[in-house]
Amino acid sequence: MSKFLKIFAPASAGAASVLTMAYFLADQFVVDMPAPVRGAFVQPAQAQDAETPVAAEQQQASLPEGGLGLGREALPEEVAAWNIDVRPDGQGLPVGSGDVFTGEEIYIEKCSVCHGDFGEARGRWPQLAGGMNTLTRDDPVKTIGSYWPYLSTVYDYVYRAMPFGEAQSLEPDEVYAITAYLLYLNDIVDDDFELSNENFSEVEMPNAGNFFMDDREETELPLFVSSDVCMENCKDSVEITMHASVLDVTPETEEAEADTTEAAVTEPAPVAEPETAVTEADDAPVAADPELIAAGEAAFRQCQACHQVGEDAVNRTGPVLNGVLGKTIGSVDGFRYSNVFEDAADAGEVWTEERLAEFLANPREAMSGTRMSFRGVRDDEEIAALIAYLESFAD
Ligand code: HEC
Ligand code: HEC
């Protein structure tokens, strides 16, 4: 039985016709219900002691005269009508008994119209017998005999929910008899068998052994999670290499969104011709080389997610880069720099071409602790082009 069974059943006791929704899953334990705490609606301090009779009395006494005027105590019959679960160890069974022959008669009369004379099922009603050794097939036939681990489920289910449409109309002896007959149909007992609350827990269901407590914590967890915590020779450091704002997970403004998207879809920047770059790297006075600047403009796309240059440039994730060469490090107005940048600013350090090249090649090594999360530019020619491009923007 793999699906939930939802049955609306009128409670048999009490003048009011209470509809009880019972659902039951045969391959699960019936979980212990916490005992309702009497007077749990009073102040917590008192409710805590409610277990001792004295405290319970005091608590009663502290209620307004006649209680809170809500509800009434459930009658024993009402509790009994509600408390019908039968557990795998037989707990909850009423006293009674019934044999296979009697069970057959009742079953034929009340059950076979849907489940078939031998539990083979009529039409699309559930099959109650057979299906042995089919559980490993693609289309297993799950019946009481082939699948259910506990006999208590049969008793509980039949009384709780069957016959369909007339739930809880059977007497305990009738349920014992039907249960005995269902065992017989599944070749678990002989035809002279009589089932009672006494021998109930002796019956062993064929598939019981295939149900066991969840042991994945021992059997599977160690395979995936190492219990050894690294205490020495561990990996040096874990570095954050990108920020969500750069990946544009959460754009701050519409403008930011447009810009980063553009930067993200751009092809890797083309690189300046080697010859040009060599001239540049020679520390020769920088002549504005349009080709080099163009290459630098292309390469700057990888910076655009964070930096702007030009007339309307504003600080973004990174500061505006206009006139950065020759400028004091970390000195753009209104930008909050990292400590290493602030220290450099305080010391009056300046962006020389050399220093900038070093920084762009490996920002985190050149300025340890920098907030510029950028892996760096590997290619010297590309760095030269970038610097030429940046130089073309005056402050
Ligand atoms: C009117 C048709 C009908 C009658 C009569 C009927 N049942 Fe059922 N029975 C059903 C239906 C429908 C289900 C499945 C309910 C569901 O899955 O929600 C079911 C489910 C069951 C199951 C659980 C089967 C499984 O593997 O999930 C058992 C056991 C059962 N019935 C026993 C009985 C017994 C015993 C009687 C007679 C006292 C009986 N039924 C009478 C229709 C009927
Ligand atoms: C992920 C965002 C990001 C990217 C991409 C990025 N930067 Fe930066 N950049 C910053 C931040 C943030 C700072 C400020 C560093 C600090 O305070 O530690 C900075 C600082 C700088 C500075 C120093 C500015 C000053 O005022 O001192 C320069 C120059 C610079 N970046 C150039 C570049 C270039 C060129 C690129 C592309 C090759 C680039 N950056 C890519 C975020 C970025």
C-alpha cells in the first residue's frame, strides 16, 4: 500500500455526527501521540506543573469559576471512539477473536463485491491477496501478504476505513474474523486458524524483514561526509573570487544592470600587436598611439562592470579612473577604499605606470587586502594597452 488513504468516516459514538478524517500509511509506524496536557491553555508557569495532581488541582482552582466557558471535557466514550489505533505490538487491540470460516462469511457479504471473493480484486478495486515475490519487479503487486509488514495495519485499516462507505461499522470479533480470513487468503495461516487479541502479535508477516529503521546515518552518511576535520596541512585559504554584484545577481540600478550585462556578454578583449606593446613597455614617453588606445578600450570591457571613465563617469563598485596615472592612490572623492588603499593614500603613494601595471597584473598580490575582486590581467601587452587607454582620460 503506497498511497495515502483518505476516508471520511462518521464517528460511531456521541450524539453529534463528527466527521473524522483518517489517513493511514501501512508502511509507516503509527507515531506516538503526545498525551494532551490538561489545562494547557492556562499560563505556562502553571501548565508546566500540570503533571502532578496537586498542581493540576491548584491550576483548576485558579481558573475562573466554571472554567473559561469553552468546551467541556470529552466523555470516555468519545475518547474511546477516537482512540482506535492498533500498533505493531498489538497495543490498542480490543479483546475479541474470530476464525477463518466466520471471516469468510462476513467478507463475502461485505467486502467481496469490491475486493473479489479471494482478494483478487474486482475491476480496479484494490487487490488484497497474492503478489508474492513481485516486489522487485517493475510493476510490483503490493498486497497485505506480499508487502504489509504488520498485521496490526490490517486490523486497524479494516476497522478504521472498511467497508468503503460504512467505515467503523464492524464489531471487534468481525474484524478479527476478517483479518484471519485475509491471512488465510494470503497463505499465511491454515483454514482452522482463529485470531484473537492473545495470539495477534505472534503472526509474522512475510515481508516484515524488509522494513527496518532508517539507518542511513550509519550506512550512507560516512560515504559522503568525512568525519575527519582538517587540523593541520589544510588548504591555505578560501578566497572569494567574484561578488554577486559583479555577476549582476542583484543589479543596484537599471544602469548598472545594462552595463554589467554588456560587459558579461563581451568576447575576450583583443590584444594589441606585440610590436606596439614592446615600445610601450620600454618606458618610452607615451605617445598617444590610437591603435594601442583602441586595444585598451576593448580590454577595458572587463573593467566596466566596476569602473567608469570619461566625462559622465561616476563611482560604482570601483572608483572613477579618470586621470589615474600620476594621481595619489585611493584618492577619488566619495569612494570608500579598502584599508590598504587608505594607507597608501595617507603615505602619499602615487600611481606610476609601473605600479599600475603591477596592480593590474595581480591586484591582490600588489595591494594585499584590496577590495578589487579581479583576478588580474595576465598579458603584459594587454596591460600596456589598458594603461594607454586610461591615460587618454584626464581627470
Ligand atoms: C465499495 C467498495 C469496497 C468495499 C465494499 C470494501 N472495500 Fe476495501 N477498499 C476499497 C477501496 C476503494 C480501497 C482503497 C481506498 C484508497 O486507496 O483510498 C480499499 C482498500 C482496502 C484495503 C487496503 C488495500 C491496500 O493495499 O491499500 C483493505 C485491507 C480493504 N480495503 C479491506 C476491506 C475489507 C476487509 C472490506 C469488507 C469489510 C472492504 N475492504 C470492503 C473499496 C471497498
Ligand atoms: C569586480 C570589480 C572590479 C573590476 C572588474 C575591476 N576593478 Fe579596479 N577596482 C575595484 C575596486 C573595488 C577598487 C578599489 C580597491 C580598494 O579599495 O581596495 C578598484 C581600484 C582600482 C584602481 C585604483 C583606483 C584608485 O583610485 O586608486 C585602478 C587603477 C583599477 N581599479 C583599475 C582597474 C582596471 C584597469 C580593471 C580592468 C582590467 C579593473 N580595475 C577591474 C573594482 C574592480
